[in-house]
Amino acid sequence: MRDLNQLPKAHLHLHFTGSMRHSTLLELAARDGIALPDQLVEDWPPKLSAADEKGWFRFQRLYDVARSVLRTEGDVRRPRCA
């Protein structure tokens, strides 16, 4: 049997928007004049809780704002190349 540690690995589920560097998020938002909520600027990383159903909606709202800074092909490629 082959050693599991030696086999190539892949991320099965990784959203590049969610793994974007904080500095990239701030830079792209500033470039395009996108106002980010405090949770994505000063309260980094955002404090989210799944304790109630609102937790998902809060997460989704922040994720949508973060995704909105990706406007060009270069923006989309940048987080993947970092």
C-alpha cells in the first residue's frame, strides 16, 4: 500500500474569495471605491457565529461584499496566484 503522506493532495472545496488576503481585499475595494463594512476592515477577521440562522445570512452578506471587489480577470487571478 502506498503511503498516504506521499500522495498528491487537492482542496476539495476552497472558495478563493474567502481565502483572499485581507490586504488584497482592502486594496481592490479602495481602487474601485467600494465601501466595506467594519467587519471586513477593522474587525478582522470577522466574528461570525452559527449559533442561529442569522449567522449564515451574516456570513453570506460579508462574502458577497468581498466577492464584489473582484471585477476584472486580473482580480480573479490575483488571489489564486498569491
